[in-house]
Amino acid sequence: MFGFGRKNEFPVEGRTVVITGGSDGMGRALAIQLAGKGAHVVVVARTVSKLQGTVEALKSCARNPVKQRFFYISADLIDSAECERVVAEVTAWNDGCAPDVVFCCAGFCHPGFFTDVPLSVQRQQMDTVYWTAANMAHATLRNWLMPVSPSKQIKNPRRHFIFTCSTLAFVPIAGYGPYSPAKAAIRSLSDTLSQEIEMYNGAYTQRHRNAAPAADIKIHTVFPMGILSPGFDNEQKIKPDLTKKLEEADKPQSPEEVARITISALERGEYLITTMFVGNIMKGTALGASPRNAIVGDTLLSWLSNLVFLQVIPDLRNKAFNWGKSNGLPKPSAQDQASS
Ligand SMILES: NC(=O)C1=CN([C@@H]2O[C@H](COP(=O)(O)OP(=O)(O)OC[C@H]3O[C@@H](n4cnc5c(N)ncnc54)[C@H](OP(=O)(O)O)[C@@H]3O)[C@@H](O)[C@H]2O)C=CC1
Ligand SMILES: CCCCCCCCCCCCCCCC(=O)[C@@H](N)CO
């Protein structure tokens, strides 16, 4: 929890939360836990049957089954017009009010060595990982930032937009070339938006005098390690053996655990969120110019991490070199061979 006497920075009871990729894995676990905390939840993904199953599960874990409402929308979020439709449909369903929280969890990973994976698949990874999130951010923020005149201003609690990245956005691992760049792009977008949004939040402070957005907004990004989801099972089938070896330090977590840790971090008001110790060290070496959760803690973490990575960087490269030395050239996965 957020600690005795500390304010909950992420209240969800009675608020409307949209979760993309909410029908499986981490997104589904978040939907269930937020329903348990009293949120109205809308799950978005492509496959209707999985969405329907999730809405049934949400009904049975609601904190207040009489008041809480659940809904699903089937959409392929690679298409920006579909993201606009999602925001419009949620608003219509929610009595004309925009959602309060949008969580982007849609996406999956297609691992493989850069030259083995067809470029069409790599482009599709950028579409599925980066563009589903960027499209959703564009559609949501355009709605949230629409100026409202002073007479229509009511005091809205803060709204939250949350991206899901991966610790691979901080640290390279051979065999994730089709995927990591798209996650690194999300991190860059998140950092840019977290600064840009301050202009709108500044305008919001003057809302009684001028047209301003309807609420204050906060951006967050979650950086999980491995998650034991259906998507993870798929990626394991085509993942190069070297990649599995390089990520040995990772002990994949259950979607429920990742969701629980993420919600607690949001309740503490964190911006870049990691879900376990190794992920935190990976973040620490790559903090760059991202806003800190805590100045002293994050500074000490980055010093420690930079020392740890003096050893980790050559270790990862040596393991790759020695792998080639003893195993020769890699073989593309059957899936990549078939599609190239
Ligand atoms: N699994 C892991 O090890 C890790 C995952 N992550 C990230 O965490 C997030 C959740 O992953 P995970 O729990 O594995 O999820 P899953 O792969 O289990 O589920 C993915 C979800 O996204 C939906 N989805 C996929 N493509 C689209 C699309 N084009 N439009 C709309 N919905 C889509 C899927 O539904 P449908 O197919 O029906 O559309 C499903 O609901 C992802 O962003 C992933 O990249 C980060 C670190 C590690
Ligand atoms: C003490 C500190 C040492 C640090 C060593 C570095 C270890 C690297 C571990 C890489 C883990 C990658 C997890 C993300 C997986 C992911 O995003 C995909 N599964 C996508 O689905």
C-alpha cells in the first residue's frame, strides 16, 4: 500500500479506466485488480471471445457489483481511427464523460536476430508495440486537452495515462532487435509527453480565468521484466537460445504480481515504474534525463547501477561472442524462415 498517512496518488474507486490489451496477461490482471478496487473498467483488444470472458471475470471481482459497470470494445489499435472510435465509444458509454485513466498494455514480442527476421515482421512489431500506444495517447490526450471554458470548469481529479514498456528499453539483449527499439521509442514519447503535459497543467491552474483542459494530467510508464502470459509462451517458442541465456537473470513474474506492484507504484505517484530488483538496476543505468521518482534514491540507484553495469556490459557481449565461437551461425526460427 501507499503507506500510513501518505496520500493515495491513484484513487480509482468510481472512476473509469480503459485498458488496452485488457483481455490477456498483464492487462487482464490489472483490469481484475482495478475492478476489485471499485473502478468501472473498459477492456480493449481484437478478439471478442477473450474480451467477453474478461468482462465476466470483472463482474465477479467487482468491489461494488451494483454500482460498477464493465464494457469491452473490439478494436485493432494499429489503426489510429480505431483508437479515436474507442475514446468516443467509452465517452458515450460513460454518460458523456471521458475516461479518467487509460492504460496501454496491448502488444506482443517477436524475438529473433535482426538479419533473420523479415523486415515486414519488424515493421509490424513497430506498429503493434509503438503505434498502438502512440495512437491511443494521441486520441486520448486530444480529448483530455480540449479547452473547456471557465463556466464549465469543475474540479476534476487528476487523470492518468500509462504506457507499458519493458526493461529492454533500458538495456539491450541480443535477439530482441525487432522489439526493443519500439519499446525505447515509447519511453522517449513518455518522457517528451511528461514535459509537454506540464504546459497544459500550468494552464489548468488558471482554469477559472481562461479556457483550460478539464483536469490535471499525469503520464507514467511501466517497465516489466518477463511476464508469464500467453504472449510470453508464444515468444518462447521462437526465441533464440542465446537470448534465453542472456536473460537468465530474469525470473519471470505472474501477471497478477506485475499488476499488483504496478498499482502500488501508481498509488505512490511513481513515474518510471519497475517491478523487481533487477529491473530497477536496469533502469538505474539508463535514467538519463527522465524525471526521478525520488531524487536521493534514484541518484544513489544510478551510481550503483553504473558500477554494476561496468561488469554487465562486457559480460553480455562476451557471452554473445563465445556463443558464436562454440555454436557457429544461428538458424532462423521456422516461423521466420517460412515468412521470408
Ligand atoms: N510478456 C512479457 O514477458 C513482457 C511483456 N511486456 C509488455 O507488456 C504488455 C502486456 O504483455 P502480456 O501480458 O505478455 O500480454 P499478452 O501477450 O498476454 O496479451 C496481449 C494483449 O494485447 C492485445 N493486442 C495485441 N495486439 C493488439 C492490437 N493490434 N490491437 C488491440 N489489442 C491488441 C491482445 O488481444 P488480441 O490478440 O485479442 O488483440 C491481448 O489482450 C505488452 O505491451 C508487452 O509488450 C513487457 C515486458 C515483458
Ligand atoms: C544485477 C543486475 C544485472 C542485470 C543483468 C541484465 C539482465 C538482463 C535481463 C533481461 C530481461 C528482459 C526482460 C524483459 C522481457 C521482455 O520484454 C520480453 N519478454 C517481451 O515480451
